[in-house]
Amino acid sequence: MNTQSCITGLVCPKCKKRYTHRELQHLCQCGSPLLVEYDLERAGYLVDPETIKTRPVTLWRYAELLPVLDDANIVSLGEGFTPLTILPAIAAKYAFGRLYMKDEGIIPTGTFKARGAAVGVSKARELGVKHVAMPTNGNAGAAWAVYAARAGIKAHILMPEDAPRITRNESVAAGAQVHLVRGLISDCGKILARSIPAHGWYDVSTLKEPYRIEGKKTMGYEIVEQLGWQVPDVIAYPIGGGVGIIGIYKALQEMQRLGWIGDQLPRLVAVQAEGCAPIVEAYRKKAKESEFFPDSRTIAFGINVPKALGDFLVLEAIYETEGCAVAVGEADIINTLLELASLEGSFICPEGAAALAGLKKLRAAGWLKAEETAVLLNTGGGIKYPDTLHFDLPYCPVDGTI
Amino acid sequence: MNTQSCITGLVCPKCKKRYTHRELQHLCQCGSPLLVEYDLERAGYLVDPETIKTRPVTLWRYAELLPVLDDANIVSLGEGFTPLTILPAIAAKYAFGRLYMKDEGIIPTGTFKARGAAVGVSKARELGVKHVAMPTNGNAGAAWAVYAARAGIKAHILMPEDAPRITRNESVAAGAQVHLVRGLISDCGKILARSIPAHGWYDVSTLKEPYRIEGKKTMGYEIVEQLGWQVPDVIAYPIGGGVGIIGIYKALQEMQRLGWIGDQLPRLVAVQAEGCAPIVEAYRKKAKESEFFPDSRTIAFGINVPKALGDFLVLEAIYETEGCAVAVGEADIINTLLELASLEGSFICPEGAAALAGLKKLRAAGWLKAEETAVLLNTGGGIKYPDTLHFDLPYCPVDGTI
């Protein structure tokens, strides 16, 4: 491909201060994450849905709406254009109209973190970064480690010691410097903040780095493209840091301004675990920001985030689209995971199962109507979570029969 | 899609006896696996590379060359059209011309077994099967379990107790009946053979079921399509049961007869571990079949197959394409796995690493030339193998710095 990014700069969604994309940026001076802006008029001249259809099946097919200026800086392992799988058996059982799952397990590293890492690392390479550093609960660290390796960038990663071992191995195998911490990801973040000044590493912590949202937003473009450039009625997303839903909302707004979709946006639904539901509590109070959720706990550790830096953006996406936020219990999550595997053959992560459990609740309550089309985001493959399920299985003797 | 399969029947590659595809079949009466035949002249009228380009990015884009008669029987989780990832850093280090990896980690279930299961289960559904049964070392069982679940077919699986736990969980979550065995996959096969008559289950053991080759062969179509309908000079494949290379060879022959590629076929390379190298030994002796490899052992457990039912087909594919067979050591496998992760960002399974280690040997020996294009098949994601690597990592105190 020979494409031209239409990026024009970065802007603070809170105080509207602008920053250049030609230098490394982090948060706004006011403390807010920054969002990337594009010349959408120019993008509309350069590309349209018909052209996109002919391009490689990776997230880079939307290159005009991505921040990398020179194609030569793209770091790709073939990420994106994941399946939008129809779920007819679940739809029949719970009287959904049409139900789809955007399956982010089918992507390098097995989780949606690959999208943010692919775009974030590519842009870091373009800006001359040699070292990136981040705290992680595992999957994001592994994704940034492998893309950094491909880019020739050294990654420095801090992980709680109970992060999934496979993400440790992935990161170390890719050549990252990994330190374990007997604490939480928030402790890892504090260690990193103290360590960075001495080294000058580029801090790519969630939302401190402005480009991973751009990678995540491509899920929104893909859902719409895969539905024939139609929007569904509802998109449900499991919310931890919230980068995915922020990205999808941004993509929907861009597509509207491009004229690729109409006025009606999907209602965006934030699903959280009852054991960690700061966004749901804020939504109930109609608050613009969330409060720290104490003693948070859930089997879906990817959404165990007691206070997200971008919470106000998540809530804005919900309010502006007339969506909602819903919490689900631990048993709901596991039962839904098993139900999806046994009825539809999709073995997914607990976070994705939470999203489906949330949709089931909304359907039962009538918030989601029988004739509507819903999409749930599954953020990763079940195969990356060997310890989520425990089954006692029968043994058959070597000389026996079953 | 509204497509027409051009299947005409099944034929024995040994004794040439023919069988109908309208009834369930297993092995030929002579004991050989059966191969599927198509009316390629008709297929050539119905479809061409330009049409295929416009189709969904799954293996079903080659539907005329697949055995399912009615699209309604297709059981799909979005499998196929996996990335063909270029490996420039490895190519530079070892003076390869162009080097690509067909990355079968980016597929439902995380391994290439999904292809055989998708096509095998779809055809089983078309033929009215209600129960499938198989012995497995894990990945194939998990793939058949999830696709069977989606098809509403009950799966009965026998697994050695030391098969990877994640494949157990995957299978059970999908509703399969799983029995563990304190023994090898061959013991599981014997138990199954004794058990089947009482139940009437459809035995889908490797190559006893004729349609999984058809799923696997799509890797061959995809490699050629992704290279712009050009063939590479060499394709290297890690050989266990050998279904993949048998399928790729079959695809190449079909594409030749369709006129989609020219006379020159890629040299097919079978890579095995030194600890289990029956095909390599047979190749050295120019034998047509392999002998049982005693006390086989390798970290790449997917290629720990001491005597494959389709060995003669693997050897034919090697001889007919002027390919070769090469064995690699355990340290080569692990070192190559780490090298690929750290230089290219691809964290793959040991079997895929073995294939690359084999190519490195052949390049060093001059068998593979500096100006040639090589493709290696990676059969699965490294994330499915949490116990392959062990690293001792440093701890950072919660109040420390790195």
C-alpha cells in the first residue's frame, strides 16, 4: 500500500489544548489523555469504502485514519479484520434479533491489545523511540513486547507476580526486560514513574500514550465494514481501562463526519463485573467521572480496573449514544463462557463472556429489543486463560472402553 | 456466498478404488486413507482467482474446491486466510532471499487443527452425523470439540493425561465428553477402536476421516494467493501426522490442473525433531514408507508421531517436488523459537520453530539458495504452550526502582 495519513495533531478532550504529532506527547498539561485529530475532508477524498474493500485484511486498511505518516514505519504481524461471528444459538435461546461477536481472540498475541500495540509501536518507531516502558497485568505488556521486538525497540515491563505466566513468557521470549512485583498493577505504575526519569524511556502506560486508542478504534471501523457499512443497534464492551470503547466511539464519530454512516449511532454499552463496577456506579448517578472502586475483585482480571484514567470519555460515549452501563456477577460470567463454548463453539476469555452476560441482562429487561442487532466485543481467546476453569475428568484404563 | 462444490467422489491413492461422497467413509478396504476428487474443469468454469479475491476472508473462499455440497452445512468460526508474515530480520541474519511465515496461530483455537475440524465437521453434519469420536494429543481434540459444538454434534474425546490442560478445558467447555488416559495417544486410539462398535460413533481419527485433508489443503491455496498467485521456491512443514503437507501438495496439484499456477511446484520440505524422525530416516533411504520410530521424544509434542498413517503420501509429496526431509535438535528448536520472538515479534509453537530451524539448516547447507523464496508453516501460537519456556525473572520491591 502507498497511503497518506490524514493526521493533523493531538487535542485535549477536556481543555481543548492542541499538541503536535511530530514530537512525543503524553498527557495534556491538564492531566487528560490526548486524542488524535485528522483532516477528515481530505481523508474522504483519498479513500472510500469501495477502495478499502480491495486492501489487505489488516487494520492498516484504514491507513488514512491512522497516525503513521510513512508506511515504512508500520510494524505488523497481520493484526486486524478479526471475525465478526454470528451467534444464532444464543440469539434463539434469549430471543435476540441478530447477535454477533467481534472475536479479538483471533489476532496476534490472542488479545485485542495487539491493535493498540501495533499502532502505538509503529508511531513510536516513527518518532525515533528506542525504549518503551509500561506497567501491565500481562496481555498489554506481551503485545507491546512483541511489536517492540519487531520494531527493534527495547521494552521494559513491570508485572504483578500473579499475572498469567504465558504473558510473562511471551514478553521475555520477545526480548523484553521484565520485572515482577509483589503487588498490583498500580504499584508497578508507581515504580515505573519513579524509574523513568533516570533512563529517559518512553512511558507507554494506558492512555498516557495517545496512539493506542487509534489502534483500538479500528474495531469500530471493522464492525461497520463487516456489517456492510451499516451500524448495529447496540455494541457491548467489557470495560477495564476503557480504551476500546473510547476508540470505537471515536471511530463512529469519524465515520459519521466522513459520511460513511448515517446519523444514528449504536448505543454503546459498558459491561463491568459486580466486583469492580466504577463506571456502572457513575452511570447510575449520571456522573461525568467515576470514583475509585475499593477492594475490587473479579475473575475477569482484564476488567479489574478500579478507576480508569479515561473514565470521563467512557461515560461520555455512553451518554452521547444513549447507551448504558451494566454489571454482571461472577457466576454469570462463567456460566455465559461455558454456554457460548457449548452452544456456539467459541471458547473466549472471561471479559468477553462478561459482555455477553451484560447483553443477556439487557435483553431480559427489554432495554435491548427483540428486533435489534447487537454486537459484543470479545477481547481475547479463552486459550490464554488456562486457570479460569477447573474440571474433574474421568479416567479410562488403558485396557478399558468408554 | 452461494457456491457449488465440485466434489465427485473419494479415491484410494494406493489401489485406486473409488467411493461415493454421499455416504460416510473411512479408510479404503486396502487400509489406505482416501483422497477427495473434484471436477476441476467445472471448478475452473465456476471460479477463478479474480472472483476469489472478492470473497470473505476465510478458507470457505475456495468453496468449489471443498467437499461441502450445501452452504447451509458450513460450520465456521472465521477460520482461514491467516497472515503470511514476512521475516526480514531472520532473512538478513541467515542470508535467505525472501522468507515468509504462514502463521496458523491466528485462527480459532490457536492452531491449524481448526481448518481440518471446520471442514471435517461441516461434512459430517452434511452426512447426518450426530456423534464424533477421536483420540488426541490435545489440539485436534479441542478443535473438533468446538466445531462439533457449533454444529450440534456430540464429541467424544480420549486424551493422554499429560496433554496440555488448556486443550482439556477447551474441549470440556465446548461440551465434549472427555476421558483421560494414563498412556499415549496410541493407547487412546486403541480404547476408541474397542469402544466405537457399541455406540456407532463416527470415528474421526487422523486420516481415517477423509475430509480434514481438504481443510488443511487450503493453507496451500492461501500461500499461493497471498503471494499474488505465485508459488514460492520452498515450503517447509513440521511433520507429525503429515496431513498438512499432504493437503498442501494436493492443493498445488489442483491449482496446476486449474491453470492457476505454472509447471514449477515448490520443493516441499518435511521437518522433524531428531527425537522423532521416521520420515527423515525413510527419506535418507529413499524408502516409500517410514518405519516405526522407537522411544520417540521431543519438546514439540505435536510432531511426536512415530509412524504416520499417511507416511507414504508425505514421502511422495517430497520426492515428486524434489523436496527433502531434515531433522533438528531440541536446542535448535528452542533457540529458534526465542530468536523468532526477539527478532520478528512472532511468539510461535515449538513445531513451527522446528520448521524454521530446518530451513536454517538447509540454507546453511546451500540446498536453499540465496535468491530463493521460502515459506515456513507455523502450526500454532506460542500462547497455547505455557510450559515450554521457563525463565527466572528479577523481582522489584514495591518501593523500589528499575
